[in-house]
Amino acid sequence: MNKLLSPLMGAALASVTLYAHADFINDSHADVTLLNRYLNQDGQGISGSTAKAKSYHDWGQGFQFDFKSGYTEGTIGVGLDLQAFYGLKLDSGGDLDDKTHQGRYPGSMFPLENGKSADQFGVLSPTFKARFLKDELRVGTLYQNNPMLANTDGRLYRQTNTGAQLVSKDLDNFTFTVGDITQTKIRNETGDTGMITAGGTKKSDRFLYGGADYAGIPGTTLSAWYSNLSDYYQQAFLGAKRHDALPVGAIDSDFRAYRSLGVGANADGDSQYAGAGYYGNGLTKGRINQSTISLMESYSLAGHTIGLGAQKNSGSSDFPYLDSGLNSGASMQGPGSGADTPALTNMQLNKFQHAGERSWLAQYKYDFAQLGVDGLVFATTYVHGDQIRTPSDPNAKEWERDISLAYNVPSGELKGLGVRWQNAHASPDITGATIQDENRFYVSYVVPLW
């Protein structure tokens, strides 16, 4: 572990010394986060099959150091953000290839070493940054979420990307973003890898994205974005979010529309770059050609929030999204990379992204601050999907129910302590899909250093 971190840490500290101006140091802050996370996923069956579903559990302790500098003085200020992460296995499954213990497969929280969960792992993630007027350039490790990509935080270590991103706010009411990602790092790996989308097996080395968000209309944000995963797909996005305060309560609206088309090798029919879906005549891979439209309406009153939403996928392919090349074929690592999607129906277990799928969503949240318990929040979501296009299931459908209860200490000696429990049950009626129940219990404690 020390051999892994020492050279990189030394280079990072040398950079800090090189740019040590007053604002760089005075505007910096650092903290250590202690993360204890337990996950148990129970595979209860495989739809349309008598095969035994895999079950696994993981329990780990993480130590995360975060340093965020200010900027040096001058017309162009420079800075450095640095994260050092160390994960320690407390318990996990057995050997991936040991068929005698079907209920003890290694899970998705730790890297694999010879088919078994690693006892420990470490990651050092530097991000260099520069500021000019209201523009910020970041180069290195990126943690961003936007309408074109989403990074999961559902394990001990979160998914990150490597590349460059520029955000400009020079024009009033506008935020412009452009980015270039060359590699991704999934939730249970220490090294970077290339990128794919579901259905593909050949890795891409470039994901370009950009967009504009306009907030000049009171209570409203309008968005237009575009992305391109080289040799896989291009995707356009239009979105609108609006908040309306009513005489009693408030309404929030969230509209999203995506259009995705194959490019490069995918458009040329290269099977290594194919997209998953249903293309007729029993084919489940081919050129990406898909649209998704969704709308979520939420009403809030006195701590209660009730939401209703709908989403419709059309076309021959599934909704494409950025994923790691480690979740396919011979390189599959445990239960998969688990990348998230920016679509409305991204749930704890499933994503409801299948070709043709129509989804209905209902959500309820309650903030216990209304009862004097600041920091305690309950939420539950139910999604039902049907009209799924598959070769063998004309009536394929699925549903999932998620529950979460989270408490973050808002003040006092234990401020920074957070506890969260999540439960999800997914019951897909799709041949080959796993019926599963999952519990997660997370404890975190943020300790400010300066």
C-alpha cells in the first residue's frame, strides 16, 4: 500500500509547495471521512429458469482524505484537489470460481485478486485546476454528474472518470460545460479502464460531452446537452426543471428527453461495438437507435413530498449510457461495474432502460425536521415497467421498490456523522433476469482537519 501511494503523494505535495501562495493555502480545506459500509444482495431466483441466483455480501471500512486548495494569486489562478482513499475488507464472499459455495460469491465492493475479494486496496486521485474570471478548468480525476453521465456512490469507493472539464459562467444566467473523458474507474477497481455501453465488448477511449444550462427564468432551469462515446453513440438531451410555490405547498417539475444514435463502428455494424436491445428476428445487439422521454411531478407540503412520473423508451436499442469495459465477457468482475444512468428511472438495483419500455413511477418522502428531528429523512419509490421488447417475452415486465432511511447529525459534537439504511426488491418478469432483494447499511463520519 505504501509503495503504491508514496511516489504519487510526494509528487502531489511537491505541486502544493510549488504553488504555495496565500490564497492557495488560506482558502484550502481538508477533511477525513470514515466510511463503514455493509451490503447484502440475496438472489431469489432467475426469471424463466430453474438456475440458482447468485447471492453475495460485502462489509468494508474506508478511510478517505480530501484536500481542496484555493487558487494562487494572479490573472490565472491554479490549484490542486487531492483525494487519497484506503479500503479494508471486513468480510466478503469466497472464490468467484468455487462452485461448491453458491451463496458466497465475492461481491462488488472490493477488487478481485485471483478470483477472491482483495483484503485491502488504495487509490490516489489528484485533480489540477485553473481559474480565469468565471471559468474553471479541471484536469485529472473528475467526480461530475450531469444529464449525460452519472457516477455511482453505492459502494465503499465511488466511480470516477479521468479527463478534463471546463465550466464557464461568464454569461449571466448561463452555465456552459464541456468535457473530455479518456478513461473511467469503477467502484471496485484501483486502475482506470476504457469505456463501453451495454452490448459492446470493445473499449472506447473517448467520451466527449457539453451542454448549456439557462436559469434566467425565475424558478426554471432549461438545459441542452450533447455527448459522444467514440465508436458507440451520440446522444442529445433537452431538459427543463421548474419550482412553483403555491398558496399551500409547492410543485416541482422535471422533464427529460434523450435521442441516441449509433456512430463510428457501431453505425458500421461492428459487433464488438454493438448496442443492447431488440432488433427483430431474435437479435439482441445492433446499431443504437433510441429515444427516451420522461416527466416527474412532485408536490411538497409540511415535510411531505409525493411524486408521480412516467418514462417511455422507443426504438430498437436500450437506453445507452457510459459504462466500464470490465462488465462484459471474460473480463467481468463479480456482479458487474454497476454504473449509474442519468435517466429518471435509475433505481438501486435496476434502471428500466430496456428497448420499448414504458415505466410508471411513484415516490414519497418525509423530512422529520417538521417534527423537530433535523437531519432524519425517509423515502420510498416504486417503479413498474412494461411493453419491453425482447425476442422471447412478448409480455415482459418488471417492478422495483426502494426504501431508505437516512440521518445526518446537523450540529453539536457529532456533526458530520451520517447513518443510512436502504432496502430494495426487484422482481423482473424477463427471461434470464434476477429476482433479488438487497439491504445496505452505511455509516460515515466526516472529520474536518482545517
